[in-house]
Amino acid sequence: MNNRRPTGTDVARLAGVSKSAVSRVYAGGFVSEEARERIVEAARILKYRPNNTARSLTTNRSHLIGLAITGLDNQFYPLMVDLLHQALRDAGYRMVLFVTHGEADLDPVLDELLGYRLDGVILASSSHAARVGHECLEAGVPVVMLNNVDPEDRVPGVCTDNVAGAEEIARFLLDGGHRQLGVVSGLEESLAAAERAAAFTRIVEAHGEATVRTECGHFSEDGAYAAASLLLSGPNRVTALFCVTDFMAFFALAAARNLGLEPGRDVAIFGFDDDPISSWRAFQLATFRQPLEEMVATAVDMLAAQIRGQALPMGTRRLAGKIILRLSASFA
Amino acid sequence: MNNRRPTGTDVARLAGVSKSAVSRVYAGGFVSEEARERIVEAARILKYRPNNTARSLTTNRSHLIGLAITGLDNQFYPLMVDLLHQALRDAGYRMVLFVTHGEADLDPVLDELLGYRLDGVILASSSHAARVGHECLEAGVPVVMLNNVDPEDRVPGVCTDNVAGAEEIARFLLDGGHRQLGVVSGLEESLAAAERAAAFTRIVEAHGEATVRTECGHFSEDGAYAAASLLLSGPNRVTALFCVTDFMAFFALAAARNLGLEPGRDVAIFGFDDDPISSWRAFQLATFRQPLEEMVATAVDMLAAQIRGQALPMGTRRLAGKIILRLSASFA
DNA sequence: CACATTTGTGGGAGCGTTCCCACATGCGGG
DNA sequence: CCCGCATGTGGGAACGCTCCCACAAATGTG
């Protein structure tokens, strides 16, 4: 344990060259073929590996990207993390994870985000992410919002075209003959979710003969269950339900069944995201698929461009999604 | 963008002290109250934040812990990541995430684990983690295995007492009168899962009148579905099924229903983990709860002890779990 | 054959910290 | 009054790398 790790100087000594030559081998410069071979061989013997910390200090690049994300209970997020991890790896970056729970967590996270010399930050938190984004912008740290939007439209970001998606679902349900519609909304701080609820409501209200009621599901299990239960019971109960996330829709399905209503027969239920478990036999949830691969790739591209120093057009890129019909809305 | 971040020297100049004094404020040394105030004020004005990279270079501590974990589709893992993140945060560490998919991914990950001067590594990958563990050991990097065991018992680790858990499930099913039992096993590289299958089998075979058949579920959706379908059909189909992970059990539930068998009435199905969604109404899966909070806390403690330089007793700590009875095994 | 040009090389400063050491103070006791 | 001894302080080396610059050797040109 006491034998410290070998340094570039050690390798240089063994190979009979200068440490500059060693550096050139690993940082990509010109070295004669002969010297390169000797250096690589020496490095192999000593088990040398360049110290990334020291390297970062001079190059001012850490190759570390921070990812801030809300609690991973919503299965859609782990999938996003996985894809993001791959995309970042392919682009030569490592991922430092920051899991937040609510707003209180955000400030210490922010502190660390800035204290560590991260090359960039991806904000996939559902709440209050814009505030963090503004601070990054101010500190000159490249930043991208993913699956969320900055109300002030200053932080660059990428998300699904929430409006088009919610509208398509609304039209589908209206076309299916539904006139009493319900929305299980998320927290107000999440603009992406708010956009979905608003767009859905707008279409229904424009129809004239249809009505829409909204209950807040708070992005939580109990919240969604309670909201759906409320909307699905009483004298003017709804016949179709739009939950702004699949995660909440799963609890709406449970609430419906608890009331003796079979989704797809007695009530139509839609989610949003296309969470991987939506297609499971137990749920078969109709939803709107976010183009996750494309979103992730775009976000990483946008971030990489900023890191390269390219000024970015501000604002949010909105990618097209796709409605996915499954059993839970089959009779609509 | 061009105005570089302020350094400790900048702060020292503004406060009229030396950079040593500034360092003392942030690294925790003795500074007179008056000087401290002036420094803090100057830092506030300049928006100074110590550069962690430079700090790491001298202290040889990065406060970065690497977490290697297999694909996050199994919901149990995101939960683990979340808890681990919190525990590491509380202990003053940040988490660098490495998501692996199969064995091929492991070598490049290992390279990066060692190249980055991580203070320690947590291996929660289900497969081949021991190999990576050995290499860390060799390189002198503190390492802990979580929810997995090293067959050679050299890498310290913590997991649930898989044997006791699987045995308890087996006895419960035998006591319930089941005589034709089935196991949906995982991949062979995962020793933790193998332990469960083996312990279950041992108890059943010791019974004398009961038989047990095993099919490999490969930890995958399709694999588990196929394995369960096989076990639940044919002339000598099983009446009780033990899946070595909840994730696979969800597909066993689906397979059973697809065959017209209602879990908890026509067939008993057990998982292992107590994945958060096991308790959902759509599943109500009987299972064995891993003491995740305790496991995570123990793993972080063990890692921190190694980082402090304490030699650790080798081998795996096995924590007690708890059987959780739910509808899927109610008639047993 | 003198000179420019290419090619590879080593020396050394610098990145922003920490930490050791030397050195000023202020103060009480011999 | 001078010595010891706390108590703060600043200077400067060190961490392991990159990268600029100067320079040597090999090659090409008039």
C-alpha cells in the first residue's frame, strides 16, 4: 500500500526519455515510433496510468459531466440515466450523479456542481431545475436541460413536444366519444408536465361539448392514486383520464380497478413517457412515447458544443414523440 | 466567458493576506477571526470556490467514489443507487456512475475506474464483479462489493443472507403443502443469485417427498417469462415458483396468468429483493426483503474504513433479511 | 559546402491547491 | 530586561501533468 503509484517521470526514467515524451504519448503529440514503443513498454512494466487529476489541472478539462436528477422511483429516469451514461461515455465523458429530492436538496447540490470542476451539467430534475440552470449559466458552466424547460427560455434544453403529444391524446379521446375528461397533473414546478396538462385542457375546452377536470397527482404514488380516485368517482365521474406521467398512470390504473372499473373497457387511461414497464402485461398502458434516444443524443451534442466553446442558440429543442395505443385506451 | 475563475491568490490579494491563509480557511486550519472574516468577504465578492481538482492533486483525495452497476432495468438497482447516493453524500463523497451491460463492458470501465483517482469503488454489478474487485485490490484501491459476493472471499462485501432467505421461502412453501417446486435462476456469474437457487434446492431435496426443477431466467424479461412458462406447464408442472429476483418474478406472474393460472390461487410465486414495485396492486408479490438501508450503510462504512487506511477483515458480511408474504403466495 | 527547413527532443514554467517550515509578534515569568 | 512560548502569518516547495520554447540532429536546397 505504501508504494505510491508510478508517475510519468518514473516511466520516462525507465524508458530513458524525458517526461515530455511520455506526456506526448498519452496526450497525443508527435513521438518517434521507437521512443513510443519504449515508453509503452515501460508503462506496462510499471503499470503506469496517467493521473487524471493532474491532467485536469493543466488542461482545465475534467471530462466529468454532472447529472442532476430527481428520485429514481419513476422508472423512466433510470432508463434515461442508462442511455445518458452510454452517450456520455461515447463522447469521452464520465457521469457524476446527483440525485435530488425536492427543492431543499437543490442548493447543496448546486454548490458541489460548481465546486467540482465539471465540464458540464445536465439537468434532468423535474423541479426547479431552471434556477440551477441560471446559476450555471452565470458561472459559465455549460448546461443543458433534459426533459424539462426553462420558463425564461435562457437555458438550452431538449424535450419532447409536450404540447403536440397532449393534444394528440386529447383529440384521440374526443374522437372516441369521450366527453367527460380528467387530468392527473404533476407538480407546478415541472414546466414540462404543466405544458402537457395545459395543452390537453385547451383542446378539450375548445371542443365545446366536452368538459375537463384536473387533480394534482404530485408525481407520487399516493397522490396519483388519490387524484385518480377522485376523478373516477362521484356523479359526474370522467370516462377518460390523462396522467401527465406514466408513473402516475400506473396508480390511476390501480385506482380504477379498485373502483371496479376495468381500464380499456369502463374507462380510458393515458399516460405520458412510455416508461419501459408501460408495456408490461399487467399494465398495457396507452401513452405518448418520448424519443428518449434522440433526446439524449441531442442533449449530449448540445452540451459538447458548448464545451467546445460554440455559442448555442438559446431555448428548448422540442422533438416529436409518438402516440402508443395499448389496452388501457382500447375502447376509446 | 473569458474571465477565468478566481483563485485563492486572487482572494488573498483582495483580503490583504497570503494564499496560505486562504487555504487555511477552506482546508481547516487556524486563522485569526479577523483574517477569516476578511477572507470570507473577499471570497463572496469574487464568487471564489476552491478548485477541487487542484486540491485533489495535493491531498491525493478526490472524494469521488465509483459505482459500477448493471443495467438499471431491474427496479431494485435504481433504489439502491438512490440510497447509496445519499449515504455517500452524508459521508462527504460524490458518486461517479458506471453502468455496465454484460462482461464486455467491464474492461474499459475498469480502466477508467483506475485511471480516475477515485477514493474507492463500490461494485454492485451482478456479473463478474469479483474480477474487477481483485484488480482494484491489486491496485490498492479501496473496494467493496454490494449485493454480490466474491467466490474467493478476498474482496470485502456486504449482502443479504441469501441462504437463510431462500431456505425460509422453501420451508414456507413445503409447509404450505407444495411438493412440485420450481426455481427461475439467474446468470451463473452472479454468485448471490446462485446461492439463493442452491439453498432453495437443497432444502426441497432434503424434504424427501418434494421435487424441484430449475430453469434459467437470465435476469431478463423474456428469459424469465420463458422459464416460468416452461415450469408452469406440462404434465408435471410445478405448483410453486421461486424466482431469484423480483424482477424476474414479475414476468413469472405474467406467464402464469397467460396460462390461466392465478398467482396466489392456482400457483404460489415468490421473488427475492422486495423491489419497490412488488407491493403494487398489480403484482402483490411475496418476496424476501433485503435490508437495503443497512446494506448500503454497511458498504459505505466498510469503504470509508478502508479509505482511512484500516485493514479490513476480508470476506462478505451477510445481513439478515425478512420474508414478506403477499397475495402471490397467499394460499401456500 | 553554407544555409534553411523539417523532425524529434528535453527543459522548465505553470495549473491552484496544501502543508511544512521559518519567522514575526505579544505576553508572562525569571 | 531578556528569554521562552504560544499564536498567527507568509514564503515556497510539492503534487503530476501539459505545453511552450529552445535546441539538436537529420534532411533538403541554392
